[in-house]
Amino acid sequence: MDDSHSNASVVIISPLATEQWLEMIGDNRLVDAILDRIMHSAHPIKLQGESMRKKLNSLTHGEHLS
């Protein structure tokens, strides 16, 4: 990440909103450090709606688990 800063684009994909990172990571200082470095020049895109994997999959939930 350090080498890419200001030199290249970086795509970070997470199923969690940044507000949920503290709960998952558990260390407030670490979460603050990560977000400070990546969010100042970020272009966040929030996707909404059902997962395309679920929409395109013809299996039911029960069939998928077996």
C-alpha cells in the first residue's frame, strides 16, 4: 500500500461498511490508522440490492447448503 500511494490506483473491496470495521478488527487505533490512510483520497461506492450471485443462482438456499 505504501508503494502505491500517489503512484497507482488501489481497489479495496469489503462486504462490511467502514463503520463495522472496528467490530471486526477490535482495535480502535488500528482501525483509525487504516481509515486515515485509505479514506482521505478514496471514492467510496456503496452497492445496494441483492447479491448477483444469489440472483443468478438457480439453487434454493437449502440445496446450496447440501
